[in-house]
Amino acid sequence: MAEAQIVFENVVKRFGSVLAVERANFKVHAGEFLGIMGSSGCGKTTILRMLAGLETPTEGEIRLNGMRLNEIKPADRNTPMVWQNLALFPFLSVRQNVEFGLKTRGIASDERKKRAMQWLDRMEIAELSERQIHQLSGGQKQRVALARALVTEPPVLLLDEPLSALDANLVIRMQGVLTRLQKQLGITFIYVTHSQSEAFAMTDRVIIMSKGRIEQIATAQEVFRRPANRFVAEFVGSNNILDGRVTAIEDGSIVVDTNIGAVTVVVSQNDDFKVDDHVEMVISADKIELSSQPTGSTNEFRCSLISEEFIGSIIGLLVETTNGFEIKIQKPHHELELHNLTEVGTLWFSWNLDTPYLLPRDA
Amino acid sequence: MSLFKVDGYALTWRLPLLVWQSIFFIGPLVFMVAITFFLVKNYRMREAFEMINWIKMLSRGYFWDSYFLTLWLATLSTLTATIVAFPASYALAFKASATVRRWAVFFLIIPFFTSYLVRTFSWYVILAEHGAINAVLSWFGLGPFTMLNTPFATIIGYMTLCLPLVVVLQTLSLANVDKNLIEAAWNLGAGWMRTVFGVIVPLAKTGLIIGAVICFILSYGDFVAPYYLGGSKPPTLSILIIDTTKSGQQWPRAAVVAVMMMATLISVAFTAVYLAYRRK
């Protein structure tokens, strides 16, 4: 099988005594939309900058289409970037900005103009071609930055939180533009963001980073349902994490003593649990059932409502168990309305036997 | 709505500057222009309104010799300072740490603590026929070269006056260039030359032009360097002013030269500031 388009092999980056990236190992396939996500200072931008050649790895090797990139100057890689602040040249017009990358490659003026106009047209801003940058709106600048980066037809486009400066409305629209563009062009997009919704909405796979370490590389679905470790489970935000100790092992299931009481969990044959083992279980907020009456199911607990938070069509609820432990629950708006759940004083929550996801024990 | 509505608050803050400029700049300037129409009889200035001073000065070849010499020397000085300063400023702005840059700016200001005249005379010792440079060159069997009383020495003098200032101004404007834009240029395939001249210079344009124009103004009006180092043959305009006042108390004709100098400087400065702040 052909090697992946981009390969990071044992890449380490240190700034003085600060370890920015700790032994990154991953591969990106041609045409993939990869997200790199994490809080600020986690090293996600450093990964992108190393790929663009703006930082040199301290150790390890980065390859693009099988070629070692480490020593190649940024100007000699075709890895254009869309910057957080867009970095458009204020002294050039819209068209001249787009032409810049063609000019550096020695393409003749007529051809440059033609190709720049094609891209501006594609980004639906052809009529703005002779404007100055300061005359554009945020969304228009975004499109210029994209056209400028894509005009050289690169194999990979690097995006460093390009939507962070836009208002919510525009973010959704630009997400659509980016996703469509990536599908049409079929080139690799590497998208750095701290926004989960952006990453999950657009990418094929995401890298979750924390303190320079790659915590998980997986699809959004997998990160969401099968987090690799406690950090990822917490990072996703809508997970409840229960610590517990195995108290009994039955056929195909274990009983775990947790902060909120005994929980029975179905386990696969591969999981080799012993009594007294410590386990961490993840229960997604959206997989918890809520009712105003006890239903008699196995994993059912009494609770009272602390707060509710309106997140569009979904309501985020925070409930408290009788022993004071807080649990996050997400329910569609209509379901709560139907049962008048938020009006009742005492509630019961429960989940199926196979709902809890047990974190890998070596994590 | 009145066109002459007075904003008392703004006026209060601007008043000191307005008063200062009126008393020490606009007033004397008007007076100087007026003098150009006065007459000198028996070594005394008389109030009059005659064009004779203008006609006499502007019809003389020596005036225009001085005028173009001064213009040429100031232009040469500006170009030299701008070109010589740029690599140093570039290194300070992009290659040095913030601490090194602060110290460098400090050391560049230190020469201004000493008198310009003293600094000029120290060049006299260095550039003279038996001065320091020729002494060193003679060890290699070279020279002696005549450096004093040449345009070369004048430019050296101008550099003493301007170069540190130009480096400081260039450094400050280059250090303010958005590093992201430089990286964006590399990222789009720009080599070193294109990044410097196609991105950094346009971004630092305002500071670079202001540095150049200050150098031009200082060199254009200076008389110390062309007089003591350049030998004043032919004289620059500032030396011509001195010569004119000395010969027959011709203050009105000196004023003509001064007004011509002012007019030239104002148009150069105006054009430069226009170019510096022009936004396409």
C-alpha cells in the first residue's frame, strides 16, 4: 500500500526548555479532512507550523508524499496556510493578494490574472477583485485568504483557526464553504481549531491534543463514543465519568461500586476484570434516560434537578443524586416538554447495561 | 450650526502648541519673507517692497550652483543613510532579541549627547592628510588619499548627523511589521529578496520614508559638515546664507536663499509625508 500523504514520525518540538510537541506520530491520507483540536498552548498550531516549515522539528521526521520535509524551506513547500488573522497583505488589492503565490512561482502576468480571477469567481467575490483589503468585511477577507492559498493548487491546505474571528452565523456558512470546497478539490485539509463543533462538523478524523501530546486520533464519532482516555472523555464535555471498583463479576457483566452507587455494566469477553479492579466509566449525557417515576431498570438512580441550559433544540440538564454527585443529561426539547420533566421535584435517571464505556485501563 | 463653533476643551489642549508655533515659527517666517523685499543702504536695512533681491539672487549662477549642489548632497546623504542603515535596522528588528534591540536604540541615541561640532571635528582628525585612516593605509603602502574638503567628507559628516537617527526610525518601523505577514509571504513561496522588498518594505514604508525625509531635512540645512569637512567650495545654501550676510550685510538676499530653502524643504517633506501615509 502506498504511504500516506503526510507522515509525522516521532516528531518532537522544543522551544528552549518548553516541550511544545511530544513525540507526534500520525499519518494523513490524501484527500482527508483532518482536524487538530485542543485548548490553547496544546501544540496544535506548532504541528501545523512544522508542516508549513515555519518551525523546524527538534527531533523526528515529517514527510509529504514520501519526501522528507525537515530541511525544505517554507517557500519551497507548496503547503499554503490560512491564518487565524488571515495575514492578507494590506498594501495589495484583493486580486494582487491572490496573485502573490503565482508571482513568486514566476507565472506570467496574464496567466496570473486569469487564475486569480477564476478563484475569486469560485469564492463568489470576483466583483471585489480591485478593492483594497481594508474595504472588505470579515467574511469577504476569509474568502480572499482561501483563494490566495488555493490558487497554487496545493496538495494540502493548512488552516489555523480561520473562523475564530467570525460571528456565529458566518462560521456556519464558512464551514459549509470549506466542506464543499474540500470535497470538490479532493485535496487534504488540515484544520486546527479549539472549537469542538467546528472540528466535529467538518472533519473526517480529529487529533485531540493536550500539553503537546496526542491523546487520540479518531473520527468524531469515535472520539465522542469511545474516548481513548480520561482527558478526551472530559474534553468532549458532554460525558459523565464515574470512578469505581469492581465488586462482583457475573457472566458477561460486572458490578462496579461508583460514586453514585452500584452500576452493572455489560463487558465484552476480551475485558479481563478482577474483583477490586479500578475502572473509569464514561456515560454520554445524551444516552441517559430520565423519567418522573421509577421504572425498575437495573441502573436507576434518584435525583433532583439543579439547572437546565438551553442549547438549541437540545436541553442540557444538571441533576444531583441523593449523595450529592452531579450528572449531566442531554434531552431533546420536545421530550422534556412532553413529560413536563422539568416541573417535577424528584426524577429518576437510568441507562442501559451497555451504555457505559469503560476507559482502557492502561490509559 | 456654525462653522466657527469653538470647542473650548480641544482648544485648551491645542493652545500651547498653537502659541508656540505662531510665535517661533509662523511669525519669524512671515518676517523673513517680508525681509526679502527690504533694501540695504549703507550697510543698513531699510523697509521697502522691492523685487531687486529676488531678481539679483535668482539670476546668479552661483545661487543655482549652490542650490543644486545642496539638493544633490542632501539626496545623496538620504540615499546613503537609507541604504546603509537598512541592513543594520533589519538585523536589529528581526534578528536581535527585544533586549538587544532596546540597548542598540539606546546606544544609537548616545552620540546625540555630544555636540555635533565636536563629532565633526573628530572626523577631521580621522580623515586628514596625516590622519588616522591614511596612517593605517600607509602601513600597506597605500595612500595618502585626499578625503578632507571633498563631497565624500561632507557625506561622512552628514552620516554622523543622520545615520543613528535613521537606524532608530527604521528599526522601530521594521520591528512593528506583523510577523504573520512575513511568514505568509514565505508560505506563499516568496524568497528572501521578495519578502524583504515586496512585503517588509511596503509594510514599513511610513517609518522608512519618515527616516529618509528627516535625514534629507537635516542634511539639507546643515552647514557644519560641508563647511568644516567638505571645504565649502562651492558653498551649500546654508553656507551661502552666511557668506551673504557677511558680505555687505545683505540680510534681505540671505532671506531670499532661506525662503527658497524653506520652499524646497516644505515641498519635499509634503510629498514624502503624502507618500508615506498614502493608502491606495
